[in-house]
Amino acid sequence: MRKFLYSIKKFPNYLGRFGFYSGLKLFIIIERHLFQSTSEQVIVKLPQTDYPVYLRPTIADFSAFWICLVAEQYSTSPFPQSDRLSAVYEDMLGKGKRPLIIDAGAI
């Protein structure tokens, strides 16, 4: 019951981030897998991307999905240099370069 209540609390974030239809769909797909013990990979399509997101059936992957793509805790938009960073990134892509992001993580 506790997991269910925790999931319900996250529902408004899905709606705010992805809109009603996509938010509801993603909420159901992602959150129901937290209650199942399965070895199947979860594949979701985000509305603003051309490629699917593949999630292993682990708490780590679902947590990373929540933190990075739903809650946008790593968004650079609140920072003044965000527009410059986006421009440099788009320029690199336009020149055929492939920017590399290294996530050194924590132990």
C-alpha cells in the first residue's frame, strides 16, 4: 500500500511534464512495473524524442528515469548559461560531432 501511495504522489509530475495523455500513459507503464517482479525490459516512447528509452527492470533504472526525465532534476534551464550550453550543443550536432556526457556517478 505504501508503494502505491508513493506512486500516486508522483502522478501530477507526469502530467505536468508530458501532458495529460502522454503523462497518464507513462505513469501507468512506469509505475506499474515497480509492483511487478519481472525480468522484462521496459521500452517507453517519450513525446518529445525520436528514440525509445529502454529501462531494465531495476529500481536504479526507474529511479534514473524519474530523476532525469520526469522531475528534470538535472535540467540546466534554471541557470543563466543554459541558452549558451544548448547553442554549443546544437552547433556540435550541426557539425556532425557527437557530444559525450560522462556520468562519473558516486559510490
